[in-house]
Amino acid sequence: MSEHSELLKLMEERYSVRSYSGRPVEDGKLELILRAGLCAPTAVNRRPQRVFVLRSRKALEKASEVTRFTFGAPVILLVCSDTDAGRTTDDGQYLGTVDASIATTQMMLEAWELGIGSCWVRGFDRKKVSEAFDLPDNLLPEAMLPMGYPSEDSEPSQMHFRGIPMSRMVTYL
Ligand SMILES: Cc1cc2nc3c(=O)[nH]c(=O)nc-3n(C[C@H](O)[C@H](O)[C@H](O)COP(=O)(O)O)c2cc1C
């Protein structure tokens, strides 16, 4: 097997983009990104991921009222889980958050593949987000994904380089 699969290369190169150019995200690319979220595996195939595409001026303004992490992105995906659809395990863990997170990860990676940067954002108050976007009670805000073409001076933050060694992550038994 080759040392670097294309996917691993992409995942190792991706970084959180926090500075965007003015170039709009094309509808066709957005569609591909959303498809990546649609095909994500979910617990018992319940598919509780729900995505709001914030791209009108009004919606983007609302987003910047509830989080400081919008970075002037032209599009923000607000990813929610539907608590009516999400599975809860026998020992009480609600898996909708996990499912929505897998969908978010897949969208982030597909975006990067298309040359579009993004940044996973959880720096918001769920209640404020629900109020701002008038979400029904069963929709739980899980993540925001500001996205767009990186600006010319976009670069990874210092945090990007702070990894852990493989030995800390992995235990062979
Ligand atoms: C669950 C989660 C929540 C995050 N929340 C924020 C956030 O609110 N604001 C932000 O700027 N970055 C946020 N990030 C991005 C992380 O800071 C970033 O992924 C990490 O520092 C590694 O950097 P990299 O993505 O450039 O490799 C979040 C990432 C994850 C996975």
C-alpha cells in the first residue's frame, strides 16, 4: 500500500480556515459538499443531521450576532441534529450529536477537496442560536461551519501544529 492515500493526504493538509476571500461559493460545489453530509453513516441509519445553509445577508448577520467565529465567510452551514430522529443508546447516550458530527466532518473534507476552506465552530450558545433562527425544539444546534475560498494570506493557526504522538493516541492490546 502507498504511504499516503489521497484521502490521508487531504486530511493531513487540511487546516481550519479563518480568513476568506470575497469569492462566492458556487452552487454546484455547495451541492457536492451537502451530498457529503447526506451520505454520512448514522446510528441505526436514523439520519438525524439537518443543515441550514446561511448565505443571505440577513442569515449571516444573525450568525455573527450569536458567535464571534464567522470570519466573514460567505456561507455558513448550521448543522443540527433532530432529537426526534437521533438514536439514544440503552445506556443513555444520545447519538444525534455523533451523527451530526460525522456529517460535518465529511462536509469539511469534501469542501477542502474542492478548494474551499472551513472551520468547525462550536463557540456559540445553543439557546441563542435556536432563538435567532427560530428553530423548533427538536432541532439541536451541533456545529457551525463557516466556509469559503481561503484569502491569499490564510494560514494554519499555531494550534494546527500542536499534535500528539501516535503512541499517545494508540494502544495495541
Ligand atoms: C468540536 C470542535 C469545536 C471547535 N470550535 C471552534 C470554535 O468555536 N472556534 C474556532 O475558531 N475553532 C474551533 N474549532 C477548530 C479547532 O480549533 C481546530 O480544529 C484545531 O485547533 C486544530 O486546528 P486545524 O483544524 O487547523 O488542524 C473547533 C473544532 C472542533 C472539532
